[in-house]
Amino acid sequence: MQRMTRQRQSVYEELERLDDFRSAQQIFDDLQRQGHRVGLATVYRNLQSLSESDEVDVLRAADGECLYRLCAAHGHHHHLVCRNCGHTEEISMADVESWVTEIARSHGYTAVEHSIELFGLCADCTAELAAETAGTPPSVSTGAPSARGEN
Ligand SMILES: [Zn+2]
Ligand SMILES: [Zn+2]
Ligand SMILES: [Zn+2]
């Protein structure tokens, strides 16, 4: 059993408070703001060890940054993440699991791991965006020619 250091405790508590995926830098900033004396390297190290012991979910954003979240779901699952506001849904994809198992077996592979995360715009952000688009006159920016299929 691993010892819970004070820093690890504050990182963990910060994640408990948050509902969305956050980068180490964001968690570090939040802790600083609350007056915790924790270094960025310590935050990184604790997030990594929490994710290694499966207490925290980690995923890689499109720009390569690692994002962390304390998940309600335990065990293997996937995420549907809003790239605009960070809102996250825990999802299970039974079809994907059996597809993975089948592919692995057909190639004679064992102990196969996979990680699939879906990024998009949540319902709220989609509605917001639609409202914004509807509010602007459509005749303003039509300078861009549509891409041609030939070359
Ligand atoms: Zn999760
Ligand atoms: Zn959103
Ligand atoms: Zn899976």
C-alpha cells in the first residue's frame, strides 16, 4: 500500500473537486491559487503515480498534452470529451471491446491494450455555436473557394 503524502493528498483533493479533464499545469495553477506550496514537478509526479495506480484517468489531448481526471467509473472505460469546455462523459463501448478482442485474436496477439477517446463539441457548446452562427449575416465571409477534388 502506497503512502499518501501531503502533496499527493492535495493533488487528489483538487481532482475530486473538478469534474473535467485538466492538465498538470491547470491543476498546479489551481493549487497555487489556493495557497498550496506544491511545485509543478511534484504535481506531475503525483498525477503520474495516481494514474499508474488507476486512481486517476489520463488521456492525451489533440495537442499532445496529458489531461487528468478522477473518474466516477472504475475499470476500463472510454471518454467523450468536449474540446471547447472540457465537459466529459464516461462511455462504454461494448462493440469496440469485442472488435478489439476479435482483431487481436485473428492476428494471434494477446495482452492487447487500447485507448480510445472521443473529442467533439458537447450539446451545450454545439447549441451555443449554432446560435452564434445564426446571429451573423451569412454574406460576410464567402471569399474562400471550396476545395476541388482534382489535382
Ligand atoms: Zn473515466
Ligand atoms: Zn462543451
Ligand atoms: Zn475499450
